[in-house]
Amino acid sequence: MYGYHGSMWTVPGRRDEVVEILTSGAGELLAAGCRSYVVGVTDEDPDEIVVTEVWLSREHHDASLRLPSVQEQIARARPMLAGRFASRELRIVGGLGVDVDEPVVDEPVVDPAPER
């Protein structure tokens, strides 16, 4: 299993709007191979958002970034981001709610982009 832990910073005063965007489409991620998607904020920094994700594989994570709904969320959030990011990739070895023995039988699936 693949994990991603990242922080992003918004322009001042826009954190709650970006959090709303990040959490509004989370339901679709399960079908894309996501097993945990958690969005948090810190009391120490009013502009920081922390996202922790667990995926069946890195390929599933990467494919999810090409989903039309995810692309739309990125486009909506981008103007409110300050351009500062930090992240770590993880190999998930266990934990509450994580089945590291779950077989990866499906290849990542991405709906084709709509024709214009």
C-alpha cells in the first residue's frame, strides 16, 4: 500500500474554502483505490492544510489525479494556494482501518476526459 502525507498553505484567509473543495469530492476516491483520505488543519498556522492518504498503490494515486472531478477540484483550489507545499511518500505497513494484505487486483481506472 502507498501513503501520501502532505501539507499545503493557502493565501491568508482562504483555508476554509480550500478545505471545502478538498473534502467535497472525497467519496469518488474509494472507487479509484483510495482507502483513507483525511484532511486536517492546525491551530498553529491559520493557512496550513494537512492531507493524509492511503492508496492500494502509487499507480492508483497517480491515476486519481487524472480523474476529471479531481482536475476540476485542483483548478478551483489553485488560485487560493500560496505555492508552498511539503510532502512525504510512505510505504504503509499497518494500522487501524488499513488492510495491508488487501489484494490489488484492479488496475487504476480513470474515466477518459470528456470530448470537447
